[in-house]
Amino acid sequence: MCSPKEVELLHLEEVFLATLARINNLVLQPLLTDAPLDPQGRECLQQLHRSSQQLREVTEESLHSLQDRLRRPDAFGLESLLLLRGADHVLQVHMEYIESYTRCVVVQAFEKATKQSEFWQGQRKALRPLLWGVSSEGSVGTALVQALRQPLIRHVQQYVFLLLSLVDTIEECHPTRELVVHATTVFEDLQSFMKQALDQAMATQALWHTLSSRHRDALCSPARRLLQDSQDVPVTVTPLRAERVLLFDDVLVLLQGHNVHTFDLKLVWVDCEQDRCSVHLLTPEEEFCFCFKNPQEQVTWRWKVTQAVCQALRGKKDFPVLGAGLEPSETPPCRSMTYTFLAEGRFCQATYEGEWCQGRPHGKGTLKWPDGQSHVGSFCQGLEDGFGIRLVPQASEDTFDCYKCHWREGSMCGYGICEYGTGEVYKGYLQKGLWHGFGVFESAPQAPHPCKYTGHWERGQRSGYGIQEDSDRGERYIGMWQADQRHGPGIMVTQAGDCYQGTFQADRMVGPGILLSEDDSLYEGSFTRDLTLLGKGKVTFPNGFTLEGSFGSGARRGLYTQGMLDTAALPPDPSSTCKRQLGLGAFPAESRWQGVYGPFRDFVRAGCPGNLQEALLGFHVQSLRELRKSQEHLCCESVGRMENILEEVLQNREPEALQQCLRKALSSSLHPLGKLLRTMMLTFQATYAGIGANKHLQGLAQEEVKQHAQELWAAYRGLLQVALQRKGQALEEEEDTEIRDLQVHRLVLPLILPSFYSELFTLYLLLHEKEDSLYSQGIANLSLFPDTKLLEFLDVQKHLWPCKDLTLTSDQRHSLVRGKCFLSATECLQKMITTVDPREKLEELERTYREIEATVSRVLGQEHKLPMDDLLPLLIYVASRARIQHLGAEIHLIRDMMDPIYMGGLYDFLLTALESCYKHIQRGDMHQLPSSRDFREP
């Protein structure tokens, strides 16, 4: 059964539908047909007509649902009523009508349309039925305002009354009760919203009459509503001066004389700090306070501004617009908005699109200037901070300078890549926008004098230790710099193999210096600016002769000298050239690459913050795509990854686990230790690869590798201390030098040596080239011997000969077999060159020794320990059959890089024995070597 209230609702909808039809015929149609309107007013009326049509349609649909319910109550339940099942839709249609109507009120469309119109003067009588309880006296425009307003107000009031009555007729547990309660709440909110929206529209319309035409033209908009006026609730603005303050639903306006200052509410922040008599407001370019005489005024303004900002951000008005309570809420501190800066400064005319916090760009965002300059990256408190990419157009050419850098407080700071439109590239650290710290600069390939500098910078200039390669001249400078010039001790290496060492001042060598030529000639004396011999000096030739006197050069005469030639000296030992190493005293290993080590130490001292990892070491990144990828990875996982790294360091402190942990860390380009190692490799290659592959730099390179190992161990120790500190555990005590060196040689050096081995071993090859050449000749001579003849030649006692190991065919004899004796020992020695780890090389040498002893013991039928007199000739035999190239370079590298703990032990003994074999074979001083025809069968 249907309730009487449903019948009343049906009658209500029928009356309202007829009223809407009358409004359309009497008001809206004539206004759109005959009224002389400006474009703004006509657009508002057209929108009102469309929303009126929608209101008629939804009312008609509601009426039909009520008619169906009354005709067939059993088939159509209460929930079938549109007012209940579609309350939100009905609400939206009513709100659109109210919005359209208030727009017309704000722009005074009705008054303008009916002004001086005889037609509308004659319509007063026809409009009276639409004016419930309102006098029809006054202008026709006012009558139209009331005619379009009163029917809707009365209709919504009756909705609320009937729905409240309907609720009382439904039992508590009935399923449709909740629908009715919801619909009642919706229309109660609509009733409140209507009153406030209509009041705001009338207040806004009244405001325009109080403003000058200039202000009115600047501010008047159909959608804009006045929320608060300082003429109603006084306010004083500081430090800005304002005669009047207007709060609209989209902007805050300060009027001062003819000036109008508008602030978009989406970019207005109300400071959350409480003050009883003031409100602090923040905008992108201004900060000001509203001051009041009493707390009540402060509460009113604060609440209204806060609510207006929140609603502007949401893009719609809430129910109620201004609530009954005056409890102040807070404006959202963080937002995503677009704003164009107008004030003078770095951001002048720039448009920022991105995240904001408390009136400042904060988070991810993009800046674009009218001239084409742009910045994409992170911001903090209004300044670039974090990773960002800056593009700066060049006016002279259609090119850009691109800065892919880390920023701090508005300037480039930390690691970055600077690519210039000229083709120049800088990869390294920056400070306050200048190249500062360690960095690599490479000139454009098409530059007149292309060059590459790897080293330290200070305020945009080369300063400190650095390497510069001049590919055009085929030269590489290794040494100290100051104010962008070579200054202090330095080494110049040429492509021809010549090395100069001396003191540079203002980009030229001054005072005495040294020249080491490719043929091992040594000059000690002074040079010209272009490193030509000039003045007093002494030349020591490879054959031992010396020439001491004065040197000079001329355009036609070339190099000439006047002095004394001494030919009495004996030729020097080839190994004496090994002592001619440059730079060892001039560039202490611990001070060469402080620009690489220092930032990592600072990173550890700061507690290893995850967000600084990429700003610290990014030299493993080669391209923009990799850099962006690393930044995305960093933003998502850096903090967690750093926690995992420290936890792994803490959990793997036992020797075996520690070595595996270090191996994994050093092989990863995302681990801080792996990044540090890759930067060390970059500096090493820049120094010793290519032109820098000079034998006189071997000592410098060897020192550098050991220093890198020490620094990596110190870096690991630093990470361990941070991990312990975060866990609240006791920090480990400082290691003494002996323990540190032991750990470096045992754990770190074997792991990093492969990274430097190619360049380092090349230097050893060049340094021992002559000795290895003599050794190779000796091996070639000994290879002519069959096994038995070679054993006899080396004075190996015959009872030690492993003849029973020789498996012969029917047409072979013992005297003709080669490479069959001590075969297992020979194969072990050959494996020594398959690894780069000095310890593993020594292990293979030990296995060789064990195989020799095992073979002899098998021959003798009992365990036998070889004395040195027997071991040396057998080791010479094995070495000659192993035919290891560059054995001298291998022996010296092992000796230089082996763990000091092995000194005086078995490994040291065996290495000394192998070195003795090398020298015997090199000198060929065992006996007069026979020719191959001495071993032919008769």
C-alpha cells in the first residue's frame, strides 16, 4: 500500500513541473528571444535555459516513478522512486540549475535584459503566481530574480518536509528506510547550499556597485562568488598595504588605489601556527599577515580562507559551504599546481609545474622559461635540490647546454654531467655551480687542440693533481696544477716514449729536469718552454757513455752541444733501467686522488644517507638514459638498498664470508664500494693507458694500485662502523698498520687487481722487455735439446731422470724425445699465467715444486726432499719446457704484489728459485749451448 505522503509527493511534482513550464514560457524563452544582452549575459541565460530543461526532465522522471508506484504498488516498491534511488542525480541537477541561476544574478543579466523594456513592464501581472510570499513591487528585473528563485526554494522545502514525514512512517528495520534517510539528508544539504549560494550571489552582485569600473572589469566573472569583505569584518594587511581585502571562492584580492593584487587560492597557504590576532598567509612570491583587533575576527577570516582554499583545490563546493562551527581546519601543505613567476629573480617569467609545499616548489617539478631554458628535477623549499636536468639554449646556434647534475640549495652541487653545445663534456663534482673536486673534462672532437683532463678542480679551474692528454701533440701531462696551469712537480710523457720530469710554473718547466728517452738515454739538465734541451746538462747513453756540457738548438742547426764525451764507462746492466722510475717522491700515493677518496669519506661520516649515493659517485654512468634510470632506481629503492648493504656488511664479518661479501660489492655498479672502484679504474686508465703506457711509470702505477686497495679497505671499515652505529653496537677499535696491511693484501688486493691488471702488467712488460728478450733467446736455445740431453746439460744427476716416464714407440729412442719428462710439473708452471692473483700464481709455483718432488720420489721409489743444488737444475728444465713468455715481468709483479706474510716462507723461497732460473736462462751461463746437429742420430 502507498502512504499518503507518497500521494503528496506526486501532487508536489505535478505542481512543480507545471511551474517550470510556466517559467520557461513566461521568462526564459522571451529573455533569449527579445532581450538586448551582452555576450556574457546571453551565455549565462542560455546555460540557465539548458539547466532548466534538465530540471524539468528529472522532475518529470520523478513524477513517472511516483505514478507507477501509485498504480501498481505491488510491482513497484518504495525504492523504485527516483527521489530515493537517484537522490544524488536529482541533487546534481538542482545544483546545476542553482549555479546557472546565480551566474545570471552575479552579472545582473535580468536587470540588463528588462531595462527600458515595455514588454517586461506588461508582464508584471503574469509573474505574480510565481512570487509566493514576495512583493512584486520594484523593478521588473528584481521580479524576474524572485520568479526564478522562489518556486525552487519552496519546492525543496516541501521535499524535505515530506521526506521527513515519510521516514516516520517506515519501520526501523525496513530496507528502504536507509534510502529515505539518505534522500532526506541530501535535500537538507541542498536547502542549506541553496540559501548560502543565493546569498553569496546577491552579495557578489551588490559588491560590483561598490567598486570602480576598473576594478569591476578586472574582477567580475559569472562563476566568481564573494565569501568575505574586509568592509564587513575589518582586517589590516602587513607588510603589504591594502585598502580593502576581498575573499572570493577562487582568488584572494588586495585593493590598493588603482592596483589589484590577486592570489589564486590554489596557491595560498594558511600558516598552521596559531596566533589569536593574526593569520599568516603564504603564496609563491609573497608572504603577508592579516591582523585583527579581536580573536573573533581572526577566527572568522582564518576559517573562511581555509575553507575557500580547500574547496578551490577540490574543485567543487561542499555541504555546507560554511559550517555551523568555527573550528579552523588546515590547508593541505602539499599540492601539485602550475604557476608563472612574475617577480624579479632567477625564476622571473618561468612557469613551474609540479609539487608544492607551504608556498614553495617542493618535490618533483618542471621549470620552463620563455627563452627555451628548462629544468626538470627535484626541488626543496623553492630551490633546485636533488637530481635535475637543466637545458640552456645558446643564442648564437641552435644548440643547448645540458646539465644532468645534482643540485643543492639552487646550485649544482655533487656529481653531474655537463654537456655543452660546443661539444665539450664535463663529468665530475660541482660546487655552487662550478667544477670543483674530482672531474673529467673532454674537449670537442673538432676543437683546434683536442684534449682530455682527468683530475682535481677548484672553483672551475684545474687545481691539484691531474692528468691531461693532448691527442693532437701526442703528449700526456701527469702532475700538479694551479689556477688552470701546470704548476709544481710534473711528468710529460710523449707518444714517442720520451719522459720528462721537472718542476712547472705558469704552464712551463723551470729549473733542472730529467728526460728519459725510449732507448734508455738519460738527460739531466734544463729545458726550454717546449721541452727542448737548453743550457747545461748531462746525457747518459744506453752504452754507458756520457756527454756533459751546454746544449742548444736553432732553426737551421737543430740540436747542438759543446762539452765532454766520456767513453770509458762500461755498458750498464739492462736491469739497471728498472731503477729509473719517475714521480715516486714527487706524488705521494696517498695524496694523488683525494678528490676521489674524500667524498666517500664524507659520505660515510654523514652516516651513509641513501639519497646521497648517486650524488656521491656517478662515474659508472655513461649516458643520459643510464643516469635517468639510476635516478629512478635511486628514488624508489635507495634508502632500502642502503639498509640492505649495511646489514650485509654486518652479517659477513668472518674471513671467508667477508671475502665473498667484498667480491659481490666490488663487482656491483650500484654498491658504494663498486662505484668507488670504478672511479679508481677511470683514473688509472687515464694515467697509464695509451700514451701513459711507459715503463718509467711502473713504480707510480704499482704504488697507486696498493693505495687504492688500502682506501677500499678503509671504505669497507667505514661502512662497518656505520652499520654497527645504526644497530647501537660497540664500534670496532682502530686497526694498527700491520693488521691493516695484512687484510689489504689478503682480502682486497686479489679482488681489485684484475681491474687494473691490463694497464699494470703492460708497464711490467715494457720495463722488463730487454731482460725478457734475452730470456726468450735462452729458452729458444734450450728447446733444441732433447729431454735426456737437456737433463745431462743441466747437470741433473742421472738417478733423478724420469726415463721410465717416457713412453716410446718402436721407432723412437730416449735421446730424441722432447717435453716428456716432468710433464705434470711443466703443466703446473704453465698455469701460473692463467691467473692475475699473485697468491694463486705462487700456489701454482708450489704445485710445480710438489710435482717435481713427486716425480723424483717415484723414480727413486721413496719419498725424497730435493736440496737446492738438485732443485735448481730441475726447475730450469721445467721452466725451459713451460716456455712462459715474459717470465721476468711475471716474477717482478708477483714480488711487488705478494702478501708480505709470505716473505721468508716457502713461497718466497720458491719465487727466489724461479728468479734464479730466469737469470740463468737469460744469461745463458750454464754451459756452451750445443747446436741442433749435435743430437742427430748417426
